[in-house]
Amino acid sequence: MAVTSKPESILGSPLEPTGLRMKRFLGALPTWVLWLVVVVWTIPTLGLFVSSFRPVDEIQKSGWWTALWRPDFTLDNYNDILFKTTGGRDALWESFLNSLAIAVPATVIPVLVAAFAAYAFAWMDFRFKNWIFVGIVSLMALPNQMAFVPLLRLFRDGASWTLPLTDITLKIIPSLSAVQGTSVSVWLVHTAFGLPLAIFLLHNFMSTLPKDIIEAARIDGASHFVIFYRLILPLSRPALAAFAVFQFLWTWNDYLVALIFLQPGQDTPLTIALVNLVGERGSNFQLRFSAAFVSMSLPLLVFFSLQKHFVRGLLAGSVKG
Amino acid sequence: MEQILSVLISVGIGAVLALVLFVGFNVLLEQAATRWPWFVAAVGAMVGLVFGAIMQHNGWFPAGLVGILLGGVLGLGVGFLLGVVSAKSLGRDATQIAEKFRPWVFIGPALLFVTVGLVGPAISTMIISFRGGKSGDEGVTLDNYRTIFTDKIAGTNQFFNVDNIGDVFTSRLFIAGLLFCGVAGILARASAMRFVGGSTARTGSLLSRLGIGALVAVVVAMIAGLIEGIVREPNESAIFDVLTVIVSSPVTLFIAAILAALTLVASFIGRRSDAFELDWGSPTASLLVVGAVILLLFSFLSTMQAVVWNNLWWVASVAGLSTVFGLLLAILADRTRNNRVEVTAKAMIFMPMAISMVGAAVIWDFMYEKQPSGDQTGLFNALLQAMGFETRGFFINASMIPWNNIWIMVIMIWIQTGFAMVILSAAIKGVPDELLEAARVDGATETQMFWRVVIPQIKSTIVVVVTTLVIIVMKVFDLVKATTGGANRTNVLANEMFDNLSGGRFALSSAFAVVIFALVLPIMVINVNRTRKELA
């Protein structure tokens, strides 16, 4: 309540009835406008949701809003898309699991790796500390596109290094052909892309933890490692949760990284399956609605149940100082 | 199911291994003081294992595990020798030296991922973009950038075109932008006079009222003409034709140009002396200036119609409009008296953030759906049909160029407005109450309080929101790919980057990536400066 005039003072003032009514109406106006915006913002999703339960010929013949007064609903679309393999298309529940297999490791690994690093940046002293931290934070703005071509080659050929002034070429990293094109390569890439934000968020949170606790523990003879996993990790749970929700939604909803690093037809996640389905055009028009809703179901569940953490991550990530 | 299990098991094994290594290293560090030679030997063994792995891979050591172990044993031996030799001279300093290792153990894994996964590839991409040949393994050349910025295919350069710059100045949007500039200038002058007070104040308000009166009609015509221009299919009879004729006539252009020029001159004079001041902080003036900038940008970017310009258009409209809508909604939400209403409404507007871009594309593709005959099933075309307009394929039809871009941007604005709203709402709630109370005591009106207290207080947050949005929108890909695939002049840089990548033209693809990078570079610099200031 920043800019509002005090409601009590309006209601308490001796205004004549009509003026009072007018004031009340004007006071409630923001609420009504807000509800209007909410309706406008929700209609697209609602349309998709309603359509996903309508029979094929109805979808093609009449607008989804007619179903609100002439209800005719069926679960066929969900049954068809989730469990039937027609026209070379896999059943969608497999894609659901594939998405899970990408998003879960791609969330867990960066959280772990970033927690170590964030602790070091927040509570340890070492050379070039600030430089390295600023460097990592600046990578948050680096477009992922800058890494695609070399990473593809890294998975295919490995990395080699020609010793200066000689003709000797050393193979530093072997080609990861076992990993190339599978979901493992996708979550490795997601880990690298997610780390800068993770380190930034966790560092910001960890450096606000009270200094006294950590110094007391140091005096008691606890090593950094003990402090880290006995004290810092449990205390940082809100920040860890915030980033985890963030990263999970990001990796689950990702389309580009999966499109570039996955072998076509292998480990297909929901986003790619959905685009392929839309690309088929025509015959199975009705299936895209149920497919889209299946792909949205888990993010929406995560969003509405863990919204507090998500918002906290968002605020910590962008509002500073 | 098996596959999921195997992935989860391999993740589990990997995580446990990494943790064992990490814990092992930490335990080792505890031992450094008492058993220095063994500590150095263990470090040596680890380095040796990596060394052995590289050596056996290049055929200098026996292949396989034997080679790796050979390296490990060598490292162990060398490390132990070094440890014994150095132990005496080091004495008690050993603990401190070991402690110096520890931060690197903590940041090691992150550094490894970031260098191998981001920094190294980014440098490599820059190098490849300057190389010739399809996959970038030939000599140094500027060919890739030449292709993007100058090469003409079928008479035009589709990436960076400046041929039709002349059309910008006669476009309706440009004239509207000039008019906005002019009105804004008049209002800024009037507002400055009101502060000076006296007889000038009356002249000022009279001037501003005259200005508004004369120009509101033209502006309304402009907006009507603009809407009509977007809504109307070509060759369809126009409803607002009378108005649009007024607006696109040379006379209006002339008036607009004079007004804008006067404002420009006035602001220059104003800077030199206090005699002719302009108060750009006044609400109406600043709103009109924002409107003018948006209109001028739109007029330019919608006329240019090339990939790079499209990208900038995306950034200007999505970052700009999402921030403005987000701010408006944040204020509205703040003004509702019921806290639960506010929380629910914000959650619903914020919800699209959780949906994938691909999902959003499916949702909106259905909103824009056009049936060849009979009842329309897409909401927009059904509304148009009900109002008696002709239906249209919003981003499918070539006749919609360049406004087909706008309909895809709408999807992105739908997604990102919630983000801007949540962050700005938190900032507005953070404005100290004492400040507002003081302003109220001084007799400030609600509008004045908003423009002169709240906005300056949340300025830094607005900058953060805009920069974050610019970074996000500059690499827009999913939406364009899933709606038009870049057809009908809706292409963007990230999509070109992807198309060239999947076509095996790695060098050109890298050059596109570098162009995207160059466009976000200023923001990277801003972010780095901000972080450094916070650390200091």
C-alpha cells in the first residue's frame, strides 16, 4: 500500500450519501480493472484447457467458448496422445519421462556444484576471488548461442591442444561419443548454463548469514568443510529451493538446447514432441491441446505449490542493492 | 522406464563419486600438517592419474587402465619425493599452504564446468566466426560477417537491410512520433512555467491547453489509423479512411516536424540558461516522450524488415511494453485494498512464466486460428467476424507483413509482463512510508507522489527489469520457431543461428551468435560494473 490514500479517512468523513457511493466505487475501481486483466491473461490458457477435453469434430466446428454453455467433454484426446503410438509417433508418457530425466539431474548437479563454490566466494579468502566472481556473474548475460557450436564439436571430437612451437597435438578430452546425442549431454550443458545464476543467487544469500555463527564455529576448531555441511547448507535451504525451482522450470521448458544436442528421435522431451506434433498439421489437430496441457501440467503444479520459492529466486536474481 | 532408471542410477553414482572426491580432498587437507609428504603424494597421484589418462589416449603410455594407473603411480612417487624434500624447509607453514588449496577445492568443480562449458566455447565461437570454409577450419576471413551485413540475395540483404530507410520518414508511425515529441515539449514547458509561477504560469497553462486541444484530435486520428492499418487486410475498404487521410497528408507531416524541431531547440536553449526551462519530470510530458520514443522506434524497425532489425524490434517492443504493463499492473495491485485479491491476481498474471514458450506458441496459435469457412474457432477471428470485419491469418499470411511480427511479440509480452510486475511490485512496496508521508504532508497529489517520489525510488529496479528482459528477448527463438519458423519476414538472429547450425554451416552460425553477443555486450558491461560496486 504505497500510494493509496487512507480508506478509513474516506469512509469516516461526513460526505453526503451519493458522494460516498461515488468514492467507494472509485476506490474499488483498481480491483475491478485488475480482475479484468486477470481474465484477459487467463483466457488463452483456459481456451486450451477447455479444448483439450472436446471431441474432434466439435473443436473444428465451433469455438471453445460454446462448450461453456453446451458442455460436451471427453477424455479421448488424453488417452490417444498419452498411450497410443500412431504414425511413428511415440506415446507421450515416454516423452514425459524423458523430460523428467533431463530436468532432474540438470537441477540437482548445478545446485550441488554451485553450493560449494558460493560458500567459497562468500566466506573464504583467496587470490583473484573478486575477479573470478565478477567473471562468473558476467556470464549470466552470455547468450547460450555462443557455446553451441564448440560444445557440439566437443562431444563429437573431444578436445585437443597443439603444444606451442611443436607439431605435437595432445588429446586433452576424449570424444564423448557414448554421451553425444543423449539426454546426458543435455543435462551437462544445462549444468554449465545454469551455474552462473546459481552461484550468484547462493552467494548473495550465504553472505547475508550472520558472521558470528561462522566465526564461533571457526574458534571451536571446525574446519571449513564441517562448517559448510553442518551450518551453511541447512541454513541456505530457502536459497537452494529458490534456485532449484527456477532451474527445474527452465530445463523442463527448454526447447533449444534439447533440439541442438539430442539425436533426432532419441530421448525426445515434451517440448520437441509438441513441436513435432504441431508440425504434422491436419489429421490430429485435436491432439495438440491435450499434448500441450500434459507438457504444462508439471510446471504449473510446481509453480502453484512452490510459488513462494520461485518469486524469491526471481527477486534475489534481479533486485539487488 | 529402464532408461529413466539407468539415467537416475548413473546420476546417483556420479554424484556419490564427486562427493567422495570432494570429502576425500577435504579430509586430506586436514592431514596436511601432520603428514605433509603423504599429502603432497596424494595430490601428485591425482595429477598423475589425469596425466596418465591423457598420455595413454595419445598412445605414449600403454592403453587403458594400465596407462592411467602408471601415471598415477608416477605422480605418487614424484609427489612423495617432493613432499619429503620440502617438509624440512617448510616446517610449520605446511598447514597454511594446505589451507590455501581449500578454496580451490570448493570452487574447482564450478570452475571446471564454467570454463569447459561456457568460457572456452565462447572464445572458440568468436575464433570460428572469423574463419573461412563451411565449418570454419580454413584461413582468417571476414566472409561470414560480410554475408550477414552486405551480401544481397535476390536484390536485397535479408539480414541487415538499410535500402528502404526513406520509407521511414513518410510512415504514419513516424509522424505520430514527431507529434508526440511536440506535444511533450509544450507540456514540459508549461509544467516548468507553473513552477516559476506568476503571469507566465497562466500563459503556460493556456499554451498547453491550446496545444492539447489542437493535437488531441490529430493523435486520436493517428491511433485510429494505426489500429485500422493493423486490423485491415489490404484492398479492404477502410472505415477510418477520412481520418487516415488527415494523418498521412504532407501538411500534418510538416506541422509535426516543426513542433518536434521547436521542442528540440527549446531543450537545447533550456540547458544553457534557466530562462527557458523544460520540466521533463512532469507526468504527461514524460509519458508522451516515452510514447514518442516507442513510436519512432516502431516506425523505423517495422519499415526496415530484416533479421537484425527484427531482433531489435522484438527487444524494443517486448522489453518496453512488458515493463510498462508490469508497472501499471504493479500499481493496480498495490491499490487494491484486499491482500488476498492482490496475491491471487498476481499469481494468475504471473502464471505464463511457468509455461514453456512452445506451449505458449500452441496456446496462441489457437487464439489466432483461422477457419477457411463457417464459424471461426479462434477467439480473435471470432471477435472480428462478430464485429463484421474480415478474418485474417495473423502471422501466417504474407499480407500481414510487417505486423505479423507484432502478433508473435504479443505472446512474449503475455509471458514477460508477469515477471516485470512481480519485481516492480516488490520495489514499490519497498518505498519507505516516511517518504510518502512527508510528500503527503507537503501537499503532493497522488499523481505527483507517484511521478516524483515512487518512480525515482524504483528507478534502479526498472533498469534491472529492462536489462534482464533485453537479455532474454535478444535470444528469442522458441516462439518464432514454433509459430512461423521465420517465414514471411519474421526471422530473428537466434533462428538464423540455429538454421545455419543444423545446415552444417558452423562458421556462419558462429558469426550470428557473435552478433547476438555483441548486442547484449553493453548490458554485460553494466552488470559487471554493478557487481563490482556491490563487492567493493
